[in-house]
Amino acid sequence: MNLKNKSQAEKTLSFKFLIRICKYVVLPIFIILLLYIILNMTSNMYCSKNQNEFIEENQLRYKISYPNTYIGENRTYELGFYKYMTNNLLYKNLSGKILPYGNVEEIGGLVGVNSGVISTGRMSKAISKLEDTKFNKRKSDISGLRELLFIYPNSDLEDVVDDRKILTEIDSDKILEISISFDKPYSLNDVKSEIGEDFTTFYWVDDKFNLNTSNSKDSINDICLENDVFGIKLLNEDGKKVANAEKTFVQALQELQDNKHATFPYNKLYLSIAGENRNLEVDDIKINGAVLVGNKDELSHVLSNKNIKYIFIGSIVDKY
């Protein structure tokens, strides 16, 4: 073989080798990179869409629950392909005093990913016995935050649990967060005329579907924790009065019906209030209780109302 033919053969072998490199090395790498880019883009779109829906659902949720508690900041993170987390930083607003209230993390993703809510702030303590309802058993944190309790109207626990006697031991310069439970459900107009709105921050809405009373003096089924009740918030996150707060409640509850992250228990709450016609109106709302904020002298007139069956003291903070 002459030199020219030998050189041509070497070029042919080199070209074939290059083709093999492209076929078995470069092409798979290119396909992997392309798939990674597509996977990353679709994952980002999925996480962004669902995170925004979570944020929207949280904003609606905090309009109709969690007395005096608000979302200060939403933080979102991607934990991997099609997996995400939202972190809600919470605070309480008591007479203009802003108090950190921990944070709640929500993890979500595609089918097969563990989803749920993780509270890394002050968590609710389950009531396992009536002893847990006593004032000194409901521990407060360093900010003075203590969980409120609510009791359904047809319960029979008034001789067992109540914080009325504790009021005499509290200084008049302290700001109190107090939950009151009525002797029966009342219309919104009746409640407004009875206790007013000067010191009221939240109306506890009658949620019949959650009712599980036994009319027993040692029953704990009649007791609700503050994070388990639904109601009308009269103040916004800045502590300002909400115009037509009852309409805001109705609108938020209606919007929650269309949010895929919030089907339960809001659909049951909606139907329990709206009734058989499934058309929720403000006039359908009944009130089981309320939350008051002020010092004990300011609240004394309201707390003396004969329709109030139970009184619980929640957070106690300094005025200044």
C-alpha cells in the first residue's frame, strides 16, 4: 500500500472513530442534558404554580380562621424535581403590639411525595382531659402567648372550666386576649348589639359539622382550640377595621371551594352554613362566640353580659 492510500485509510478510520464517539458518548450526553433541561423547566413551572396556589390558599385561610394571627411573610423553596415547600412566618397583633407566632411549613409535590403541614412554631396542645383547660395548665411562651379555648353552646361544663376568677389577679395595665363562648348560637346582628365591636377582633362562626357534644360534665368533646375554629376577622394584618368583614368571610370561603389545596374542611363549613340551597348569605351565619382584646377594665362591661357562658384568657402582654 502506497503512502497515499495508507493516509486515506487512516483518515477513514479516524472519521469512523469520531462517528462512534458521537454516537455512543456525545449523543447520550446531549440527550441527558436536553432531558434535564426539559425536566428542570417543567418542574420549575409545576412548583411555581403550586406554590402560588398554596400562598393564595393560605391568604384566604387566614381571613376566616386563626384569631388575631396573620402571615407576615411567605417563603418558597424547591426541594427537588416536582417537590416544594412554603414557609409562612406568623405573628399576632394584639392592640397594635406585634408578637412573633412561629412559622408553618407546607410540603407538597407529585403523587408519592409526602405532603403535609409542619408547625415549627408554637404548636397546639391537644386537650386530653379537663385538667388541661385550667389556666395554669395552658402554658405561655416568652411573649406571653397562650392558646385560646372555645366551648360549644349546648355543652354543660360551666361549673368545671372557666377563667373568670383569674381576671381579678391580673393587673389593669395588661392587654388580654379573651375568648368568650355564648349560651346558644346568635345572629350576627344580635351579637353586634350585645357586645359591640370596640374590643371585638373575631366572631366564632357556628360550624355544625364539627359539633360533637355529649352534654357531660367531664367531656372534652365540646372544647375547641383556637386553631380549629372558623370565624369573621374584624381586623386586618395592620390592626385596622375590615370594612364589611362578614362579606369578606363569605367571599373567602366561596373562593376556597375552588382551590384544590383547600377542599377540606372548608367545603363542609360552607355547606353547614349555607344549608340545603348551597347559596351562602351573610344572614345564614350564626355566632357561637368571639375574641376580645383589651385590658380587664375595658372588657369588664362586655364580660358581664348574661349570654356569655364561658370565658378563657389567652395571651397576656404588656401594653407598652
